[in-house]
Amino acid sequence: VQGSSCLVYVAKRWCTPTGGYGGGWNRGVTFDSFKNDGFTALTACCGCGGGVRGSLSQSSSMWQVLKGSCTVDREDCLTSPNFPAYYGTSQSCKVFVNTKKVKPVSAVTFATEVKYDVLAINGQKYSGGNGPRGVIPRDVIVWTSDSIDRNQGWKLCPDGPKEPPPPGYSGLWVTNGQCRIDSIGCAVSPNYPKPYGHNQACSIIAINMINPTITAESFVTEKTYDYMHINGNKFSGTD
């Protein structure tokens, strides 16, 4: 129920420890009707069969697999079970993210069954060929596959530092994040002209430009919440 804690779900017997509906649940709707940041009681609450039970090891990595067969490789990249071979059916993983060490991450490879084999980061669901780009994980990462089709899966890696500009370069330059400079020297948001993703950030500098003046040829963001800072001024919406 919207706004109810895990303790309430357990105390009122709305769920079972194995992830089922408890005897106290008689609302005629599913747990999916009461999601918070993309998670239901079944995925968020230990008492309902979810959560992140277990102790965390001391590690230099930004993530740690708490449940399932996902792995962290030598490059500190997170991969689906069996990667680069196909993942299995009816599999799931839960991955803890250390917010003190977290970096933006992007999918180096991403191929899953659309809508049914899903990677959830910050409540955003990714499937098919639509992997995350420049996303900063803020919570537990959850992977689930259904009982039918399989695919190669995915590999998520922390975004590395950007290469420095070549000698004598003049123009805009992306120093971090998934923004890019296009073929005519314009800075564009991640995935442009498609919608940008959740929890993304970029930094762009002007190099060897005398009195640079820039103009937005296209600018549409979520007003107030998705914004661009330039010389202390904040731009959002269509402004």
C-alpha cells in the first residue's frame, strides 16, 4: 500500500516470507499497484522475500552481488549470469551499490528479451537493446529473466575518464558523462535526439574559444529537475 513500510506489510500479513500474498491481503489488486521507485514489497522487503540480506565484504569495488549468478569481472564491470554466453531462464540477481564509490555506468553490451528479461536501476527498467548510458546507480540493482527466451545478456562498466583534447583544439569538449560533441561541434545530451536517461550528468568546457557564444537549437528538459548550469545560470524546461 502506498506509503506503508515493510514492517506494516509483515505485521498485517499482507505478504509471506517467501514472496507470496499473505492472509491479510484482500484488496483485489497486485503488489505492482503500489510501487515505490520501481520496487514492490516483494523486491524491497526482506520480510516479503526481497531486500538485501547478508553481510557486505570490504571491497574496493563499487558493487557487490548479494544474490544470484551475476558477476563482477577484473575490469570491475558487472555482468549477467554466464556472460558472454547466454543467461539462463528464471534467473535473478540483486547487486548492492556502494554510494561512496559509485561512478556513472554504461552498458558495453546489452541484449535481453524485450519487456520480460529486465535490468532495473534506480527504478528504471532496461530490456531489449536499450541499456543504461551514463547512469549513476543510487540503490540496489535488480536483474530478472523469465521462463522462456534467453539472450547474450549485458555488461555494465564504470565510465572511464575522457581523453584530453588534441593539441591546438578549439571548441566545446566533454570532460565527463555521456554528452558528446557532434560532427559540427555542437554539444548534445546523452542519446540525443532520443530522450536522455535518468540520473545522468555531464560536464562540458570551452577550450581556446575567444568570447564564446552558444545558442540552443533544441532544448526540452523536465522543468526544474533536469537542468543545465552555464556561468551560474540554471536552464530547464524549454528556457
